[in-house]
Amino acid sequence: MPGMSGLELQAQLKSERCPLPIIFITAQGDIPMAVRAIQGGAIDFLTKPIDEAAFFNSVERAFEQERANRREATEQEAFAARYATLTPREREVLALLVRGLLNKQAAFELGITEYTVQIHRAHIMRKMEADSFATLVRLSAKFTLSA
């Protein structure tokens, strides 16, 4: 590839947040180059002449990763949209409960009653469409909460 190495192109695409999976194909690769490519997020590093089965396996893994990335992005967008429906107080309550505080402890920290925390918790569960509090905690941990 004239003017730019594959590793430079990979770095540029990464800096531009290009989500596409990359498969390196080279005639002059070495182990350090392969390691850098894989550490940089490449799906595979193939040397010419290319084994057809290995190439198709790499392409299938790339498609699978792309599908997983899309599912993750969709799930994160849905979580963020539901989180945006919470009131500022519900966000405060959620952050305290996700940290592991009991309703009584969250109430004390916020200067409200335990019953009010229970009401907020019920609203949070409904708005976040969580079937259990454990699910809500898992999603909150997976997708960083912003206040």
C-alpha cells in the first residue's frame, strides 16, 4: 500500500472511531507486526498466499464482531434513552442504590424518608424497564451512569 502502512491506516481508522473490523493481509508481515495489529483490534493477521478457509473464517468472525458491536451500541442507546427519563432525584437514588446502599442508608444520605426512596426505586424500575434490581445494577455497571 503506497504512502501508508497497514498499521498506520489501522491507527488512523481507530482515531476516527471507525467501527469496522479489520483483517490484515500481507506478504511481508512479521510477528511483532502481527502482535501490534491484533493488539490494535484487528480480527486476524493473514500472510500471503492466503488459505481460503482461514480467510473465510476471519471474515465470518469479523461479521460476528460487527453484529455484536451493533447489538451493544443499540443496547447502550436504549439504556441512555431510558436513563434520560429519570428525574434528577431518581438519578441520585439510583447511584446510591447501585453503590450497594440499602434504602434506609440512601434515605439518610439524601435526607429523605425510606418510604420516599422506595417510591423512587419503584419509579426507577418502571422507567428503566428492568425486570429485577439485579438486572438494573448489571446494566448500570455495564453502561457508565452519568449524573
